[in-house]
Amino acid sequence: MTTFDILAQQLVNGLVLGSFYALVALGYTMIFGVIKLLNFAHGDVYMIGGFVGFAVLSLVGGLVGTGWGGIALSMFVSMIAVGFLGVVIERIAYHPMLAAPRLSILITALAVSLVLQNSVLALTGGEFTAFRTNLGFGGIALGGVFITYNQMVLVGMAAILMLALETFVTRTQYGRAMRAVSIDKDMCRLMGIDVTKIIAVTFLIGSALAAAAGTMAGAYYGSIWYFMGFLIGLKAFTAAVIGGIGSIPGAMAGGLILGLLEAFGTQIPFIGSEWKDVFSFSILILVLVFKPTGLFGKSEVERM
Amino acid sequence: MSGAQKMLLNLSDVRLSFAGNTVLDHVSFGVAGGSIASLIGPNGAGKTSLFNCITGFYRPQSGSITLGGEELLRRKPHRVTQMGIARTFQNLRLFREMSVLENVMAGQHCRTRAGAISAVLRLPSQQREEREIRKASEECLDFVGILDEADRIATTLAYGHQRRVEIARALATQPKLLLLDEPAAGLNAGEKATLIDLIRRIRDERGVAVLLIEHDMGLVMKVSERISVLDHGAMISEGRPDEIRADPKVIEAYLGQDEAEELL
Amino acid sequence: MLPFKTAARRAEAQDNDPAPARPLAGITQLQQWFGRPATFRGAMAGIVLLLILGPFVFSQYITVIMTNALLYVVLCLGLNVVVGKAGLLDLGYAAFFAVGAYTTGILTLQFGWNFWASIPVALVAAAISGVIIGGPTLRLRSDYLAIVTLGFGEIVRFSARNLEITGAASGLSGIQQPRLFGWTIDSAVDFYYVFVVLAIGAVIASIRLSDSRIGRAWLYVRHDEDAAEAMGINRVAVKLAAYVTGAIYGAIGGIFFAVNLGAISPESFSFEQSVLILMAVILGGMGKIPGVILGAFIIVLGPELLRDLGELRLLVFAIGLLLIMLFRPSGIWPGRTQ
């Protein structure tokens, strides 16, 4: 393979990775927008999404098959179920804490994350669960670059979801209200917007997107486990920050940028794949320290 | 203005804007050492913003702010306090869950040095300093007349007393200039009379200059030696209380506001 | 108890003012739980006596668990300075624990240093890492800070796993047990006593810090940063001091953890470790020294008592943490009375 081929192949890998990051980052950014909370549990919602998708596919796989059709159906069911789980989490854990000091609500979010993780740990015994599908390994070769059909379908589904979200946010009443709530909650209350409901809708959609990513990731990588949300949660958060937390197009762009950075980063001599995560965390820290508002975020009023 | 060199605090040509909106428009003004001055103006005139510029919380785009000839601009808030300016807040900002005395002890922080190591080792110098902090803080509480409430949790005090804790806390930083942001807000007539007395004593007994932002015109007229009037971010008038009362520009600025009646 | 008493006497001797001292946060707050200072001293002496007599009653197994609990007391009191006092959510506290353990491990194993000589180096290394992590990040919003500390914690662990000098994934083993005046500290009981001394030292240091200028400054900054700054408090310096203090506690725990086990591996310093320490601090009651000590014991002894629950243990803890946050966010130790 030529250097060009290697880079092109990494571009494809980066896009796939970036799609997962972007879908999870969207939830972070939307939830942050409406309640200014860094939802530590979001990575675990993604993990639950993977497990629910797996459970549904195990149930209906016999009828509809375990190809992309069956996976799409499981993903859809998982999105609905996990979306409502997100709403329940918000109601039980975050809603009573909205007026509490920020430290308290952050710790609460951490506690929710641990509850989700350990519930699945208790159910699975901490083992990897094989996510059996009958996806082929076929694909098309473009020069020296091989793109599997799976990769294409996956990036395509992620793109469709993001397009749907973009339409929802810009074209519908709820979407516009969501953006309004993220700008000024009190003003929205005065304008008669049901803020509580909008927050619930935001959790529903954010969690559903994470669930979609969880199911797709399970199918794509072939296994799931209780801790799978931890790393991706951190990385998706990085993506959200790169794009400017609170910004929806920013989260999409940030996800893709991080995916590509990671894919190309592993090709840099001395970094290698074992240092991949250190590389991502370093990006996270550098962005947070030097450009906390991200690429698309609004800058806050300067306060010395 | 009678010569900038006699002024303790001096602002010249201070301009502040947020996102293109001018909040302070080339403001120049000064407070003489050992004087009591007031800053008045209609709501939204930029008074608190001016305080925030002086104390380093906001960073003006241009101009100069000096205290005794030393430039304050671009200094962080804690540096400004160390240099000798203390403030109270418009909305009470006491440390919750801490006693009145502990609140006031905060003011002594910048006048003392002991760090973590000497605290862990209980060095004699640290012990001595702790006693000094306590003594100085108790003296400030005594000065504002609430020493007997020293052990109570600050936020459980009556509102008027909480205001006094804030003043004691500011005095504990041993300032040359004390900025009071609406100290009379929410006080009844009796408490206002005590406040006037307290402001005068701060100047007379401690030699601390006082600059206050206040909406209560009766109190402002009674206590101030000089009054400056801010309107829409610009200084429109400056003078003795009787001069301000007679200034048509001031009356015009206040037209339609509640305080106009008191002013006239 | 001795250092207490002498310090108190010295203070009395120097203080000519007969006015009664007013109660403040730290030791005097502790005394409030026990009524009079004499009762407090009695209670403390009783606890210390119990700790000293412990190994004569305990089985080997219980001695080892108690040693672990005392290690957690040190770690939790350290994190308590950062989270409980200064209000900074640190999700990577295990990194400081790791810095202490690995510095001692590397110096004694790879460079043949004497254990005691490695201690100051490990403490300096921890303080420097506290400054490296804290310096650029303490200006950040609290949730960003939490994530950055988590990231640093993971970077430290990944580095330990990938570097040769740290023994990569298998870690370091064969760390020499320390000798003190010809006596080798090697049995479980020996180490139990070492940790008794460390834990008591940590408690005394915490009490003294609470009752000091810097300890109050942490609370001021946590309650209201703007007001604290207006009082002339440099919030970044004060937070940094909290960070470095916490780092040193963590490193002390790590140093003795390394020689106690004789072996360390990257997985001892995982995110879960940081979370466990944080849980203890929150369960007991952030900022409250007796609460945090209680939390440390719960976190270590709890799993032993819940052994039958197997995988459910951590779930029980996690649910407990969530319930505490929702219904009693100030922890299980009673709050300060008026």
C-alpha cells in the first residue's frame, strides 16, 4: 500500500469512528444546552442502548434476520426504549437537583453513571457479550482502499439520523423551543414555553441518538460489555467540546474531527495504537485549557 | 475636580462595552482621601459596572484607574483588594454555612501569610497570626456593633445585620477606600440612621474613604460630601449635594423615576 | 495525642487574653460532637487505644482489612481537601496515589535507593504533578475540571501501562520492605501499625488545616468565588494549594501502599479507584473530617460485609451514592449545629 492508500484507508476508519462519536456527542451537547449539566451518565446510556439493541435482536432475529434490516429494527426499538430511560433519569435524578450547587448535580450524574454500569455488570458478570449478526465482510475496493458495505451503511445511518435531528431542531416547534430554552430558560417560562417538557424531549432525543450509536457499535464491532460507554463517553465529550459545547452542528463536526484525528494519530510514528487513548485525552485537555469555547461555541462574557 | 494629585482614587477616560453596547462612556472621576462620596444615577446607568471596573471584576477597554497613583487597571480583583480597596455587594454575598466571625476573618486573609505547612506543624508564628486574625476580625465586628452575634451562622442573621457583616468583612481587609453598593437597600428608617452614623465613623475613626452607590436620596444628601451622577454610562454632573440638587441635567436624567420626588 | 496537647498548651501560654475562644470549623467543631474538650480528648484517646490493641484481638484477615481501611482514611482525607473543602471535583485522584507508589517503586527497584530516601522525592513528584494538573485547569468551570482530572488520571494509568520503566501492564514487583533502625517492617501487623500512624497523622493534619487561614480560604472559595476574590483571596493560588495538599496525601498513601504489597500494577490506580475514594468522601459528608473517616471505613468494610452479594456489591454502593445525593447531599454524618 502506498502512503496515500494508508491515509485514505484511515480517512474511512476515521469517518466510521467519527460517526459514533458524533451521535453520542450530540446528546452531550443538547443536554448541556438545556440544563447546563455535563451528563456523565451519557456514555452509559450509549452502553445500555447497545444492550437493549442486542436484546431486541436476539428476540426478533429469528423472524427478521440479523442482517442490517434486523439491526435497523432493533436500533429503532432501542432508541425508543432508551430515549424514555433518559427521560426517567432526568426526572428522578437531575430534576430535583437543578437548583442545587453544581458540584452536587455533577456527583449525582456520576452516581447515575455508576448505577447504570453496575446494573449491567451485575447482569452480565462483567463478561463481553457477543453481538451476533450475519453481516458480511464484502465491500468495494477503490484503488488501494477497501470500504466495507457495513461501513457505508453505518455512516449512512448516522448521516440520516443527524439530518433528521437538524430538521427537527430547525423546522419544528419543539426544536425551536429547545434552542430557545438553551439560550434563556427564564425568558422561555415567561413566554409560556413548558420548559420541563422541553428538557424531557431533549433527554429523549439525546438518549435515543446514543442508543442508536450503541446498537450500531455493538453490531459493527461484534461485542458489547458494561464498560464500553466509559471511553466513548469521554471521547464524545471531547468531540462536543471541540465543536463548542451547546452547538449541534459543532457536535457533528467535533465528532468527525476527533474520529479523523484518532485515525491519523495512530499513523504518526511513536504514537502508535497503544498510545491512541492518551492522544485523545491530550487533545481533550488541550482543547479544554486553551479553547474551552470550541470551534463553534459562543464565547462567554470575559471575566478576569 | 480639584487637581488629580489630591485624589485617592482616580478614574480617567474609562470606557467599557459588552458586545458592542457601551456601558461606561469615557468616565472620569475621583474620590479624595478621607472623604465620603456618592455615585448616583438612574437604574442601568452603569454604577455597579463602574464598581466592577474599579475592583478588577470587569476589564475596561481603555482608560486608567489609579489608587494613590498606582494603576489598578488589568489587576485581578484580589490584587485590587490587597492594594487597599474593599467592597460590599448589592445582593448580599456572605459565605453560607459559616459563622459571622469566620466570614469577617476572610477579610484578614490578604493581610496574613501562613500557609498549609505552618498550619500542619502549628508553628508559633502561625498560632500568633491566627490570634491576630481573630482579634482584628472581632474588632471589626465590634466596630459595626454585632460582636455578640459572632458565633451565629451568618446567613441566619436579620437582614440589616447581614449587611453589617459585609461591611465588617470589607473593613477587615484594612482598606484605604471602601466601596458600598446600595448599603441601605432593604433597611428600615432606624437602620438607615445607624448606617449613616456607621459610614461617618468609618471615615472619622478609621480614616477610610467611602464611596457609595445608593438610591435613597435622603441618605445620599445627608452623608455625602461629593456626589457624582452617572447617566447612560456618562458622568453628567459632579459636586456638593446642594449643587447636585439644583442641577437641571440631573433632574432631567431622573425624570420619570421614583427617586425624582425625593430629589426635588 | 501528644502533639495536640502541647500545641494547645503553648497556645494557652502565649494567649494572655482571658476572653474565651470562639468555636471555629476544625478541631473545635469536632469537640462539639463530644461536648466538652475533655470528653473529646478522652474519646480520641479511646479510639487510639483501640487501634493499638486491635491486632491482639483481630485475626490476620481482619488486620489486613483494617490496614486497607486506614489507607483509605489517608486517601479520603486528602481528596476531602480537594472536593470537600475547596469544592473541586477531582475524578482522577488515583493519579496522585499512583505517582507516590510508582516513584517509590521505581527508585527502590530500578535505582536501588533506600526506601526512606525515596519518600521526599515521591512527595515532590506528587506536588509537581498537582501543579501541572492544577495550574492550567483550575480556571476552568467545575464540570470541565472534573473531566480534565479524569483525563489526567487515565493518561497516568495508560502511561504506566505502556512505559518500560513502570513495568508496563504487569507493573512492578519485589519492592523491598523498609527497614527502620534495624527492624524490617514486613508482617501484616507491622504494616497495620504503620498505617495507624499515617492515618492519625492525616487526621491531625486535616484538623489543623481546617482550623487555619488556608483551610478557611478553601471554604470561602467554594462558597462564593467572587466574594472571596473581593476579600483579597487569590482563588487560583488557594485552589492550587488544595490540589497540592491533596496530592501529597495521595502520594503518602501510594508510597506505603507500594511497600506494603511489594507489588503495584496500573490497574490499582484505575478510574474506579478514584471513584471509590470520591464515594467515601461523599457518603460520609464532604468537608466533615469524622464523616470522611466513617466513609472510608464504609467503603472498605462494606464490601467485606456484603461479600455474599458478589457483583451486586458495587451496584448497592452506586445506588447508595445516588440516594445520598438525592436525599441527604451533605452526607450521613450530621451537619453543623447552630
